[in-house]
Amino acid sequence: MSSPDAVSSPNAVSSPDAVGEAARAAAARAWNVRRAAREDVVAVTAAVRELLAELDGTASALGAMQAAARTLIDSPWAGTVLVAETEGELLGVLAASWQMAIHVPGSYALIQDLWVRPDWRDRAVGASLLQELFELARSRRLQRVEVGLPRESFARFAATEAFYLGNGFAPNGPRMRRLLA
């Protein structure tokens, strides 16, 4: 399924043979990755709620999550939401925010949420979402993308870590948080 908002392929090339090869690869892939639109807010929020349930996390109020999704979708300064879909069916979601830090120095992308439907895992859907994020980050002249891993007690921690390592990430230390009332 194609849309004017589709994110360009990271394998975009100018040679007709290579273009045909890229088109055949995309067709064989059987899904499309694109930037999310306002119409996707409900589905994106539902996917992130599924991710949180899988991680044994507590979801925030639905309205607050939908407002956050709308902000990432509508505000190019805040970040991006990418969706993978096939025939109008949501397969995966990646939400990232743009961060600024002195130690980087400059801006970088921070993956906040990455979820792929369980029956579509191990089919490169997550990797294609990452590749689209990498291309978008490069177009913004960002030099790095970071992600925090789930707790080590998460049943699929090893698979999650292997996924990110396999997609070029390197360990960067654990993250901590404090909730403010």
C-alpha cells in the first residue's frame, strides 16, 4: 500500500536496474513503512499499550497516550512515529523523539517505543522500521540513535538485545528513571 506520506526507501538508487531490484525487494517484503498520520493515533496507541502489557508495564491514561501520539505525529520538532502495515493492517510501530545533549554534542534520536505484532516478528518488520528511522535521522543530520532496553527480567530480554545488536546498536549502559508526582 502506497501513500504520499510514505517514507523513502533507504535503498533508493538512481540506476534503472537497481530501481527495479529495489521495487522487487519491496514487493517481496509485503509491507510498507510510512510516517504515521492523525488517522493512525488510535491504532498506534493500542499497539503501544500492547507493548506495555508485554513488558508488564502500566499504561498511562488512554487520552494522555493519544495526545502524546498526536504530538509526535504532528510536531516535526518533537519526533516521529513510523508504522509498518500491509493491506491497511498495522504490523508495527516505532516512536522516537528528538533529543538535545551537550555530551553528544547536538541532537539525536531516542527510540521510545518499538512494537511488532507477535505473528510478524522475525520477518524483518522491526528492522525495516529501524532503517526508515535511520534515514529520517540522517536527513535531519543526526549522528546517533539510542534506545533503552527493557528490564533484564523481561522474558524476551535476550531476543530484544540481540535484535538491537544485530541492527548495529552497541551497549550504552543502563538507564534509570524517577517519576515525578
